[in-house]
Amino acid sequence: MAQYMLIMRGTDETNAAMMANIDEMMTTTRQFIEELDKAGVYVAAEGLDDPAQGVVVHFTGEAPVVTDGPYGETKELFGGYFLLDVASKQEAVEWAKRVPAVPGSKIEVRRVPGEDEVPQDSAKFVKADAYRESNGES
């Protein structure tokens, strides 16, 4: 089994269409999550707040610069995700075809690499492990 993320991508127009029918979208999304759970492939799902409520941290100079959302010239925004544990990319694609979505939106399907595929001895992970241990996290 492999994990795949179904990334919901929308535009201002598709987001507005979704919000116009939010009660119906929430109902169909809950039903979809129940189907995922019954099939034994559901790991997680979350939606994101309005992009205008977010900020962007730019790493273009010596010090990071924070700007308010929305995100300028972006034509599509990441609006949320479903995380599935499925046997193949094709199975993830079949689930993606069933995501409740408004016309014009997109679902991007991406595999989440397993722990065995990430170099665990890299300095970044060693530092992160040391930080967690020093804070009593495991």
C-alpha cells in the first residue's frame, strides 16, 4: 500500500461556486469521506481557510519577508486535501474522479514517499529528532 494525496485546486470562480452551495458540498464531502473510510483507504482530509486570511513567507533575500494573502498572480490555489492509503496510483486516480468538486476545479494526485525513501541520516532529520527529544516528544 502507498499513500497518495488528492490535492484540491481551485480558482476564485470555483471557490465562489463551492461557497454558494456550501451546505450541499459539505454533505457530499462527508458522504465521500464515509465511502473512503468504509473502503479502508481513508487516512485524513482537511480543507483550508480563505486565502485572503493567509500570509506568504518569501525567502528571496537575506531575511524572510512576510506578506498578506491572497497570493498575487496565482491562478489556482491549494484548497485542501484527502490523504489515502491505496494499492496504486490508478486506485488513487479512481478515488480522485469521485471527489465532490464544482466544474472547473482540479484534483492533483501525488504520492507521499514512505519513510524508507527519505534519507533518515541527513542533518535536517538528525536536528529535528534531537529537537523532539529535548522537548520530550517521541
